[in-house]
Amino acid sequence: MTLAEMADHSVAWPGIRETSSHPIRLVLAGTAARFDSLTGSRVPAWSAGVTFPATNTIVVKLKGDPRQALRHELAHLALHSAVQRVPRWFDEGYAAVAAGEWDRLDVLRVNWALAKGDVPTFDQMDADLEGGAARAEAAYALAASAVQFLQRIDDQRGLAPLISTLGHTADFDAALRQTHAVTLEQLEELWRRDLKRRYGWLSFLSSITIFWAGIGALLAAAWAWRRRRDRERRLALDQGWELPPEDDDPTA
């Protein structure tokens, strides 16, 4: 299937009953310079694609995996056809989950962030999504985990109630209150607790690793000190040591 056929192909997106029937304008950028000119240099250099919902336009780099990039951007377009406005972390997290980017939802990166005790707030995630490639990659994984947590709140209907409500209001907090009886602040706290419950054991593992690394460093230092002391003792014993005369009989 070509990229154009993918863009024209009907897909069922999580929580969205009906998407826009407006035609999609797909623009392919063969070089980074062409991509920058098409996007007005408004997106990070590491970005593989960008969506302009107002004009139903998607721009994709012909580099890396353009098919995966297109799936991600199509998910953005589908979401924006159903909602008024959503936070950046939800927008990117939804696109990653809806496009099936399980490699982007890099569990090890989520775990490593937790092990360092560096789990951001939703606002910090929004900022990280605009940052460098490493920070953004971790933020995408965390955003996807937050969207998955929202899916689990209503096991039967998933994201459908929330997305339906967001079609009538741009207030994400109000939509959460109406569909799940929680505030945005409460959701953030519940999500962070969920992450700690699922991956928090890595913090303990990290602490144990640091402990044994410290023990190993102490043992290595003690071994080096012992070798230096033994060498000094051998040198001291060697000073003034003479072999016995040949006519001396050794005794047992």
C-alpha cells in the first residue's frame, strides 16, 4: 500500500465513532530543508511529520519510516476531527497509542525515568515534547502511558466518553469531571501512582544497584591498597637480603 492509499484508507480509531470525510492533503518532503520550508521551521528537527488540522494537511518526511510517521499524523487528524482542543500530552499520547507505536512506548525509557525519580507533570511533559530528541522520546512514552491509563478507567468504553465530551468543550478539566468524576490534577496524581505501582520496583532496583556498585568500589580500593602495602613490604624485605654461602648446609 502506498502512502497515498494509506491516507485514503478508512481506519477505526480508538474512542472515535466518526471521523471527518473531508479529503486529506498529503505532502511528502524529500529533504530536511524541504520539510522545514513546508512547516515554516515550526517543528523540531527530529520530527518525522506534522499535521495541520485546520486544512486537513499532513506533511511527512521521506526519511526513516514514513509509513509509521503517516499513521501517527493520521491519528492526530482523526482526533482533531472529533474534539475541539486537547492538551499536547494527550494529543501526542493518543496518536502514539492509536497508531500502535509500541516501539515508541518504550517501557524501558519509562522505567528509566521512574528509576531516576524524574517523572514529569503533564505541564512538564508538554514542554519536553517541544525539547530535544531524547527528552521528547521519553515524553512520548509517558504521554502514551497516560492515555492508556485513561483507557483503563472505563474498560468497557475506553476513550469514547471523554472524546465525545471533548467534542462539545475545549475545557479538558471539565470533560474529565463530566466523564470520569476526576479533575485534571487528580488524574495526574492517579496516573503517577499507577506508574509507581507498575514500574516503581525499578527505583528499588536502581538503589540496590547503586549500593552494590558502592560496595564494589570499596572492595576494589581495599584490594589496591592491600597490593600496594604487600609490594612495599616485599621491597623492604629485599633490602639487605643475601644468599647464604655455598658451603653452608641448609637445615630442615
